[in-house]
Amino acid sequence: MINVEEALSRILNFVDVLEDEEKPLLDCLGQVLAKDVYAPFDVPRQDNSAMDGYAAQAESIQGASHERPKALRIIGEVAAGSTTGVKIEQGTCVRIMTGAYLPQGADVVVPFEATDEVEDKRASPSRKEISVLSGLPEGANIRRSGEDVAEGELVVKQGTVLGPAELGVLASLGNTGIPVVRRPVVGILATGDELVDISQSLLPGKIYSSNTYSLAAQVIAYGGVPRLLGIAADDIRQLSVALRRGFDCDMLITSGGVSLGDYDVVREALAAQGDIFFWTVRMKPGKPLAFGAFKGDNGRKIPHLGLPGNPVSSMITSELFARPAIAKMMGKKSFARPSITAVMDDSIKNSDGRRIFARVVVSKREGKYYARLTGGQGSGVLTSMAKANGLAIVPETTEQVDPGSTVEVMMLDWESSGVR
């Protein structure tokens, strides 16, 4: 058996960043930008108003107050998205809306609240004069040209993971599509004579293939594109045919068939059609884990993760190994989940020197994090994963964690766990 770090290192050393693709802007959320993006123009393109109010000259309203208001003559109006040829001079103003370009000669915007427009119930567009009740310095309430982005500036760097803000910035520069590292297509194949798809009737001795759907959902959550390859029986010929359906994928994930039983045929198929790099990891759950590569067309090597068949083992090994591999293939640099130190409410026994990943619910009490087990920790108890927001990690050298002891917890659901 190798340890978790070595297993992950071997996987990450094998997989490569995928090629670029050009995609519509909204389709790029969560992907990695493949090329630097520079601004083709200033944003804003011209000085504009940051408030609804009146564009004027600061000198005209110097010393204005409620006791000594300054009267300005209204010579026009400009809405956002329109322009005006009117020129502001001493004692004049233009009614202006937020985002509208500043008229020539204006160097300040007086918000409505600083005039008598709000107080005067007779205010209407036909008014010819406004009283300013407060002086403002030059430049007040004005967004300057290039204040956000200057022409020629590097706006979004290659390698950036694109979130809503980055997409908004790119949209402000008129980008309809951008080059990103493409998402990996991940083939998912369940193995086992006992499995049937959820679309079929459940006959005696059969179980539904939950791994197919939990793994596909994980791939989507990680940013990949799952391709369901169905269910293969515990037969080397059927398995080989099913696997070949995924030889155009970027990665293959199988569940089941990797332990030492007579019907565990995935390792046999991998050995016959590719290479095996390792097949057991010192962890619990998830000890029987195979990693290798199938030989595809034109000599292309397709990375393969052979996950255990037990549902919890399958999901945890996917989290620890498939997630970072998919992230690297997408061009991402950071793979680590957030981790915290928590006080255990329950005991955890480590009887065989493997690293334990216990399913826990983390809560916060009086400024401290506490973790409790989600119930039975058997590798077939899938609800233990559904209830968990973290994995408590018990090192190989720790024989027992007692209540009150502290443990490292890798958070699975940090954003919505409510324990920050």
C-alpha cells in the first residue's frame, strides 16, 4: 500500500492540462482563462455621473448652504445612454442621470438630495432653475474615464478561474466569447453482476447503481463533463467492450472490480489493455484503488481511476483523487479543500494503521468548531455521506480519537455549511 499523498502525486504527475477552446462568455463560468485579456478601450469610456442630480461647475456652488442657497439655471437634461451638446458655464447646470456622460464644462455633479428639488413639491421637468443647498469640491460624484480599466491594461490574467465578476469585466470590454481550457470529459462505468440502472425494475439479488449517479454528480461539481458508459457485468469481455466506448474520453472512472475477489475484473482488464501504476492505498474507506492508463487509439494514454464498489468508498476516493485530477486538467493550480481544526464529540478507533476519513457534521459553538459522526461509518452507508459537511482525518499513527480530542476536518460543503 502507498499513502494518500504518494497516490495523489502519481495521479497528478500523469494527467496534463487540456487544450484551449473558444466558448460563449456565460458558458465559461468556473473555467480557466487560456490567454491574457487586455482592455481595447477605457472603462468608462468618458467621464460620467455617479449620481442622479445636476451637472455643474464647482465654482458656481462654492459656499452654498440651506441658509444661502446658490441658484443655477437648468439648460438641459441628459439620461444614461444619451449625450448632449450643451456646454456648462458659470451659473448653469444640466439635469443628469447616473451613468450619463458628463456635459462639456461640467466638473461636479450635485445629487438631487443637495438641491431643493426633493423639498419642492412643484418640481417638474419644466423647471428652469434649481437651488443648490450644499457646496461640493471639483470632481465630486464623477466617474472618470478609465477609472475602472485603462486602455491597454491587462485586465484578466491567463490562468484565472473565471467567476461572475471576471465574466462581468470581460463583458464590459465587449467580449462575446473567450479562450478557456476545456472541461475534461470523464467516462463513468459501473461494474458488477448485481447492478441495475435506476430505469429498470429491481429484481431479487439486484441493487441500483447509485455510484453511476453520485460519481457523475461529483464530476459535474468538479467542473468536468460526465459521460455515462452504463453497467458492465463481471466478465472480462463485456468489461473490455464497455471500456472501449470511453476511449475517446479524457479520463475513465470505474467503480467496483478492483479488490482481490474472484470477480474483480477491472484490474485484469487494465493489465491487458494498459498499465497499472498502483492498486491499494493506505486509507479507510477506499483501500482498493487502482490507477493506471488504457492504451487508446493513436497511442493516446487515457488515465483510469478504478474506484472501490462500496458507495462511500467510491465517493471519498473520487473526492480525494478524481477532483484534483480534473482540476489540473482544467488548468487550475489550487486543489485543496478548506480545512479546520475541530473538537470531536465522538470517538473514532483506528485498528489497522490506515488513514481514516470519517464522515462528520461540523458545527460552531462558542467560537469553536465541533465535529460529530453522521452515524454508522460502514463503507456501504451512503447516507453517511449525504449527512456530512466534512471528513474528519485520523492519521495512520493515531490508534484512537477520544471525545474532546481535536482533529483536522476537510470541509466538503464549506459555503453552505453555516459554520464559518
